[in-house]
Amino acid sequence: MAKFKFIDLFSGIGGFHQALENLGGECVFASDIDKFAIESYKENYGLDSDHNIRDVKEEDIPKHEVLCAGFPCQAFSKAGHQKGFEDETRGTLFFEIIRILKYHKTPYIILENVRNLASHDDGNTWKVIKNSLKELGYIITEEPIIISPHQLGIPQLRERVVILGVHESLGIKEINVEVPNKDKSEINFLTSGIIEENQVDEKYYISEHEEKVLTCWDEFIKGIKERVIGFPIWSDEFGKDYDYTSLGYPSWKMNFIKRSRELYENNKAFIDGWLKKWNNLEGFTMTEQKLEWQCGKDCDSIWDALIQFRPSGIRVKRPNVFPALVAMVQIPIIGKVKRRLTPREAARLQSFPDTFICNKNDHQAYKQFGNAVNVKVIEYMANILLTLGGLI
């Protein structure tokens, strides 16, 4: 028998569901409007989340002890209009949460949002949220709780705001949360168990052209004197001498040009030979002619690192923590295996179990995991909250 019942608003693919179920909870209602997320939710949990929360009457939502919501953060009006906080949030999806809490007086709440929520609109958005919840009788922390999976030893850098609340009727006076702070240098994505050990579908492996581009830049990094490079390398500036200072460029651009030219002058003999060998990078796109080496001295080769082909250039990062899974437009490449992250690996980065069925459409799967909450982060926070009130 379940220890408690919870509802899962803006449910996506159920990161909250996984976390709360792990703690003994039973989901009695879920809502979302994305058809692909609704499909994945039903396939994994047998629960229909096809409800637009704006259309759901609060009295039709089953009784529950915990309300979970990874609510979208639209702009809030500035606090201080003397209209009451309900007016401040009306028109935003946060108002739907307020509406449900007002009716159900749900004992426990767990909300999640992007890091920017803490500073959005000069802090007014957080102020409106905090005061709206306090007005309904909820005890929450004075400042938003900011936590990233890497602080729990999960190899992903992804700061998010988590809001924990208990209704004053429970008699709890304050919520104290101690967020662990594991050092990123103690974590290694490559040895974390995230990478699939078996051969994966050929479609995830980099193309011959991409391998050629990365092999070229690997030779470059191994051949120059510098290992710590604090700027994007723009190879199209090697050997150039036109006056870039009179072209009205912004200071950041002039700085990149200046430093790329200095790098060339300092390694002229090697770079001239490198450019000749690689036919002056003919056939490389403008993006592929730029490199952001962010590994310092920690990697001896590009193939030891995590790589992204970004609009600004090729970004090479240390393999300790993975860049935040977001919309996943540029799927990162794992240098060690010369392929992109698979949906299963994205699931593991977000702490979903291997029993979770990924969406068959890769684009949707990446998007879903990018939008999901990290299961272990929510489980950690929920455990603190629900233990505090004796629910578990």
C-alpha cells in the first residue's frame, strides 16, 4: 500500500513521478499538454496525463498529500501593485498551482524551475511566488534552493531552483535544507556508468567529415605550446594583418581576433605546417574553423573530452561533468567512443532507470530528457521534506 498520494502537474515524462514513487508514493493525477510527453507518460506509468490544467476544476482533482510541479516560468507582473498576489500571478501557469492549493490545502509541495527564477525580474518573480505561497499558509525557505545533479555525484552540471513547502497546519515552523556540494573534479562522466557498453546504432556515430575535423584540431592542440587557452580560437585570423580596430567591432570580438593572431605568431612554424597539411581547412564550415578548448591541461587529446559542434565553434570540455541537457539541439559527442550521446544515456544522466521506455522518436526523446527534472535531485529533496513532516 502506498505511503502517500501525489499529483504531478506539468508532468512531462514523469521525473517527479519516478522520484516520488521511489519514496513509496502513488500518483493519482497527472497533467500535460505535449502529445509526445503524454504518450511517454502513459507508456511508462499506465496513467493518462492528457489534461490541460487550465481546464481542470480543482474539485475534480483527487485528494493528495503532495503536489509536484515543474511549472513553466512565464513573466510575472512586478510585485507591489497592491492588487494582492493572486492578481500578480493570474494569467501565468503558476496561478493554476495557487488555485489548486487554495482548494485542497495540500500538506506538501515540491516545485522545480530554471536557475534564472531566483533572479528573474530583479528578484520580483521569486518574491511573488514566495508571498503567494505564504498567503495560502505555506512555510517555505526565504531564499530559493539552488541545486545541480553534480552536487549529488551525478555527472551533469544543471543548476535548478527547487521550492519546498509545508502547510502551516502541520505545525512545522521552518524548512532547513543542506545541499551537498561534491567537487566536480571528483566526478568523471566517462567512468560513471552512464555510457552504454554495448555497440549502439550506427546513426549515433560521428560522420567521416566530423572525425576528420576533430582529428585536425586534435593535432593542433597537441602541436601548439599553450595548453590553457581562455578564448575561442579563430583560425581564419591566422596570418592576417588587416586593421580590425577600425571596423566598429565590439570589444569581445576584437579581443578574440587579437588573441588568435597572437597564438598564431607564437606557434607560426607549427601552424603553417598544420594549415598546409590540412589544405588551409578547405571544406570546413566557418563553425568548424573555430575551436573553444575548455579542458586546460586536464586532457591530452580531444578524444579524451566531451565535444559539441555549436554555432559559435567546436567546444571541447573536460569529461568530469556533462553540460546541462536542455533542448539538445547540438547533441554532445563523447570523444572516447566517437559518437553522440544516445537517448538511453540521456535518460541515465537524468537518473531515470533503464526500465524507462524512451520515446521512439530520438528528437522527442532528447527534448523530453532535456526538459525533465533530474529524478535523484527531486528524490533527495522530497526525502528531506517528507521526512520532516513524518509522511515517510
